[in-house]
Amino acid sequence: MTELPGEEFISKGLADLESGQETIESLLLEIGAPRLNRLGFAIQSKAGTDHPESRLYWLLTRFHGDDAHARYNSLIRRLVSYERALELSQTGLEGATSVRPPREAALGGNFGADGT
């Protein structure tokens, strides 16, 4: 199996969660836990730990200062990219270029050439 985008974050986050460490990667996994668990993971947040999004942002602020917001958004995009790639690999659609319906079908309307 080929490595999925963002898999390095997932591997480190799993190890960090197992050892009880609160790291950028472990918090990222806690954020993604609902979807990742539906995809076959068994990620459990530590008892009494809420709001992994806020904790991740705080941690990023400590290490990256003013760049925390951009770093946070980048990490969330990596997480979502991994989740999507995993879903596609599990459904056998990894070669598909898009699983989203065309704009016209998604919006339920008939559009002209200019999209209106």
C-alpha cells in the first residue's frame, strides 16, 4: 500500500496518543477522531480533555507565534486530505479525479454556459 498524504502526522499522532503525550500530531488526531474512527481507527480522547481544536491552536501559538493561524489551517487541510485519501483507498476509487458531483447536479439547477 502506498503512503497516503499526511500519513506521517497520523503515525506520530498514534504513537503520541498511546504514550499519553499531548503533541501537535496527537491533537490533530483527536480533532479527526470521529471521521477516522468511522474509517477503522480506534482513537479515544483522554478523559477530561475537551476542545482539541483550541488546545492545538494554543500549542501552535506557543511554537509559531503569529504564524499559528496559517499553521493550524495547513494542519487541518493535511488531516482532511488524509481522511479523503483513506476513504478513496477503502472504496477502491483512488484513481478517481473527483468524487464531487458537477456543480449543476450539486445545486439542482440548469445553468447556462456562464454558470448562471
